[in-house]
Amino acid sequence: MPDVSLMTPSPSCVMSHIPPKADTLQSLQVKRTVKFITQQRIVDTSSDPPLREWSIEIYLLNPHGEQTSANIFEKVIYKLHETFEARQIQTFKRPPFKIKENGWGEFDMLITLTAVEKGGEFQIPHDLNFQQEKYESKHQIVRECELTCIVRAQIDMDKLAENLQRMSEDDLLLIVQMIHDKKTPETMTKNDVDQGEFHVDLYTLPDSLIRELWDFTVERLPGR
């Protein structure tokens, strides 16, 4: 029988498991760390300064500091130096939102991140320089919890963990399949075949899946 073991690091949404009052929903916040990776190289030495090719990619860091897809953003807009003229403003709509250009000089640009589901915009200045071939910069963004995040506040995560441990063998197999089918790049799971155990960090599951698991366990364990 698979053993659904539950790991509980710091949640992405820092809040109580007790449903908040309606007038306190505005105070719920999500903190995420965004990482910019900049790379550059010389492609033509016939000019002074030499022509360089540079690129920027955008990722997220999960609570364990591991790089994941920046899929909480629906688009990223780069505002470059005015000398880029028609290419000064460029928009990308798929992670890692990579921009690649050629140029001679260093400059400061403005990067605007637009969160999914009307989660707001975040403007972050970025220094494009040629001191290193590759460098990273990290930025923390803070936004108000949206509806999907509030779902987590309305579910007792400790109770959900307890319910999962009490499920039948057949139900556990269904749950493991649900998690496999609907997990995101940020979901942390470990399938220990030798020990017959399946580990999942509940706090890295998408909110829609947390709600689905909660409803499933309540239905299977009525009055218990």
C-alpha cells in the first residue's frame, strides 16, 4: 500500500489555516523570488567597442531556492534603450520570456512582469552590463493573494494531510494519479519505489488541486 508522506516546509502563501474574515482578505500576500539570467558574448571585433550578442531569461525560485518556470506571469515587457528605435519595447508571452539582441553599449532597462489572472504588474529595473559573460540577479515581488490563493486559506492543510493518511489503498492510488496528472513544475514529489512510498509537499501543489484533494477526502471520509 503506498504511503502518502507529507513534507511541510514554509508555504508559498504565508497565512493561517483558519478561514480569515472577509474584511481581512486584503492583507493576504504572496512573496516570490524572480531570477534574471543575463548572458553576453562578443560576435564582431571589427568595431570599437566590439559588437555583442546578449540575452535575458526569467525564472522563479521555489521555497527551497531551486529554479522553476516563471509560469505565474502571462507576459513580460522589456523597455530597452531608445537607440533600439522600433525594437525598444518588446513583449514575450511564454516562459522563460527570453529576449536576445545585439548591441555595443551597456544600459539600464525596465522589465515589466504581468502576473496571470489579473495578479498585477511588477516593474523591475535591470542593469545590462558586459563585465561578465553570465550573471544573475534576484528580485522579490510581493502581491496580494488572488482568489486561488484564498482557497488555501479556507482549507485546513493539517486536516488535509491527516485525511490523506487515512485513505484506503484504492483511494490512495487515485490520489497519486491525480497529483501526477495535475502537478505543476513547482510541485515537489518523490516516488520511493523500493519503500512503496509516495512523498508530496502539499504546499507546492496548485490551489485548484488542493481544493480537489480536499473535496475528494471529505467525500470519502464522511463524518470521520
